[in-house]
Amino acid sequence: MSELILVRHGETVGESALRLYGRTDIEMSDLGRRQMAAVRDALADIEFAYAASSPLRRSREAARIVIGERKTTVDIVGDFTEIDFGQWEGWSLAEAAEKDPENHCEWRKSGVEFRFPGGDMKREFFQRVACTAVEIFGQAPRPALAVLHKGVIKGILAGLLGKPVADFTEYKIELGSIHRLTLSQTGWNLISENETRHLAEFRIPSSA
């Protein structure tokens, strides 16, 4: 059996624990870097044969921190860029409800068919991520690491596990969390989810 480890990047200067940052290329905060150092230490015994990140700075830097002294090259995957929240970029959900109540109401009832105003449709985004994940991780050498974004991790899990992304609507993906999958002859299996013990005092439970 082979392993794939998914990690959500750390906290950002824009407070990703509270606000919607998708395509906005904000960087990690000092707290986020401490979270990634904790991930690095938690995964120190794994010699990764492959690593991936999105093109966004918070993902790229987080991956470099987790890789640490290993010689593994980080593959920058454009299709793993986070969803585009459009006009909602940088807003909290409470602000979206206040500033754009009509679309916020539609967001609550439309599920994956919702298109963020001026941004991506959720279904199209998740399909893109899922298809790319199946292609890349089906052939990438393992153990493999991917340090990515909350929405991207949901799309990857849906694609690899062969489940509708709606199954992951309430799935917890905290900043700095670790998720482990194995590949057997019957396909991918999720064996551990939202590991956060390694974060200790750096954990932000509300970021899920």
C-alpha cells in the first residue's frame, strides 16, 4: 500500500481562518509558518518521492517548509489553485450575508451549482480539481505530499475516493491539518483525517 498525504497550508496575513481567500495571492503569516514547521516535524520520518503545491504563495511556501531539508522538488500544479470567490474575495461569510444577501441566500441553497459573483462555479471547480488529482496521483511516485487549499483538498478527496463532493460539505479541514490516504488494488482509501494534534497551541479549530 502506498501513501498520499494532503496538508492544508497555514494561516495567512489575511486571516484565512475567518475570510474567503481563493485566487487572491496572499502570503502566510508568522503563525502559518509555525503551523507548517509543526507539520514538517510531524512528518519527519517520511521520505517523500513527490510533492505538489498550487501556484499561490501560501501553498508554495508551505510546501517548502514541510519538505524542509529533503531533496524533493515541489511540482507547481495550476489546476490546484483555490476557487475564485469573485466579489466575495476577502470577505467573511457574515460580510457576504450583509453586503450581498441575495447571492448569499442562493449560496446556501444551491450547493455545488452556485457560482460566486464574478468568480467560479463550485461544480466546475471541483470537477477540475478531481480530474487533475486522479491523473497526477495515479502515476506520481509515492509517498507523495500535497500542500494545498481547503477547497482543493475537498476536490481531491472526492476525485480519489470516487464520491460526490457534496459528501465533503461539512468535512473538517483546519489550517495546518494532515489527511492521509493509501492506494491498494481496490483504489484509494482515507485512513486519517484532519489530524491537528501536532499543531498544539498553534491550532485554530474555527478554521475548519
